[in-house]
Amino acid sequence: MREAKTLKEPELASKQYISIIRLFHHCDIATGDDFNLARVKKNLQVEFNIARDGFIEVDGYTYTRHDVMEEIERPDFAQRLVFHKQIWEKPQLLQLLEKNTADLISIHPDFSFFSNNQKFDDFFSPYFAVPVNYISRTLLTAKKMKEVGDLLKYDEFVQPSEREEAFRPIGQFLEENLRTLRNVNQENYKTMRPAIVHWIDQDWHKFFNELPGEFYHTKSEIARFLINIGVHVQKSHRRDCKKISAQLVNLHDMPEHLSHIIVSNHEIYNRVGGGFFNWGKGWWIVIWVLFMLLKNVDGCGGSSSNAVNFRPAEFKLILSDSLINRAITDSTFRSEDELRAKFDSSLLKKAEPMR
């Protein structure tokens, strides 16, 4: 019998960045043009030999002999030292790498400084994957999708070998939400609404627009389910439909057929109920006022040939397109002619007691 094997969770390839420049300053090691790697190695070996427990702590950051020597013995360390120094001179970027926190808007100039530099990307990506993973997981736990969109503006700095690790929390979030949305229908919407309220009340289109290409299919599927949910509950929860539609209509790079449906539905959601007349509580008040005005005119004119004779059956009202469209969405009405007949009949019933 073949022995069953258990798949192990892959180990994280990336590690938390700690600037080696801080250690050099602590040990009075110059990092300018007179930098001598052989002398630096000797100085560091002495520092670690005299350090308690074999590691050096500077400003709350811990440096181990293994990690430091592994870095400075790399064949490309001369180039890496340049990048270490550049990051050291950019406090916001340094804070992002070392503390997994930053103002994702104001840090933009720091990233711009390193744009279109493949050597820097190769150096930076393994370190950057850590804060991307941590920040996105923290924000998505709090359902702060807009802020994740701010983070994803810099996804180009994450190289192929680190992308799966960096974006894992995003993939998990999308898959979990897709499973939830699949189970929402017209019958259970009220019960399920708290589980999807972030898709209703939050500004999430920027998050979707910044999603890496790896999530194109999942993004499209979520959009499809949100469209369908809106259609199912448009009568009972129209405000929710309009909120969801306002996000969907701002999505970029969607399948063409979905984009067409999104735009079409959005126009309907925002057109229905518009116009001068509405089915609201004030509708029959307007009719009643018009009726009374015309009746008074008739009373004042007596039997004169100039008097206005009001006949409810002949009263004509031009219905706005929005009113017609709204009524047509009701299964009671199947055409505009039926709608007008229904309206004339209702008007007669309302007007008859007033005569």
C-alpha cells in the first residue's frame, strides 16, 4: 500500500527587512566611497564576538551574525549597499519595510524614485512582499477595501517569485466573499445582508480596479453575482441596488458582456422613480389640487358658455418616461397602453368621490 502524504504549507521565502545601515552606523562603519568590505567583515566579527548572546540590538532592532554575514557576503553586495542606503534616506519607505505601516498616499514619491529599475525590483521584492501580505490582511479583516486599493498601486514592485505570497490574503478574501455571494438569493437576502454589507456601503471599486491580473476571473465572478443579487432584490431593496450599481459602473477592465449589463442596469436603477411625477405619497395630492382648482373654476363660471366643464374620463396626463419605465417593471403592466388604461381607471376612482 502506498503511504499517504500530507501537503505542507510552503515556507515564506521573504523575510522582514531590517536596514543594515543602522548597524553600520552603530559600529562606526563608513558607507561612503572608502567602504572596504574585507575590513567591514573583520570589524563585524569582532562586534558579534563581544556581543551578549551573539546578537547586536540597535534601537530595538536585532541583528544576528548569520543574517548580517549572509547579506554582506553576497556577490552583488556592492549594488545592494547602494539600495540599502537609498532606502535609509527615505524614512517612509523604511518604515513600511521595517514596521509594516505607512501612509500609502504620501509614500508615492518614494516609490516613484525607484520606478523602472529592474535591479532594484529584484532586490526590493522579497522584502516588500512581507508588508504587502501583512497590510492587506489587516485591512481586509476590517473590510477596508479602498485602502487595499491604495496599497495595490505599487504591485508592480512585487516580482513573480513573491506574488503568490504577497497577495495570498487578497486571494483568500475574494474566494471567501465569492462563496458567500453565491449563497445569497431573493429569499434569504435580509438574513445574508450583514455578511455582504461591505459590498453595499463601502467604496470598493478602486480596490477592484487595482487588483493584479491574477484575480481577473474571481473579480469578474464577484461582479456577476453582485449584478444578479441587484436584479433579484431591486423591488425590496432598491437603495442597496443603487449603491452596488454605483460601484460596479466604475469598474475597469471587465468582460464586455458584463460591462454592458452593468451600464444598462445602472441607467435603469437611476431612471426609475425619476421625473416630475412619482408614485409617492404626494401623487394623489397633486391630482386632488388640480381637480379642486378646475372644479372651482367650473363653479365660478356657472352655466356660462365660457365655463370649463371638467370630465375625469377626458382628463389627459402626459406620463414621464421614468414613470412609465417604473410601472412597466411591475408584472402588473405589460405595455405602455395598459399602463395608461390602468392610470385612467385609477384616476376615475379617485376623482369620483370628490364630485
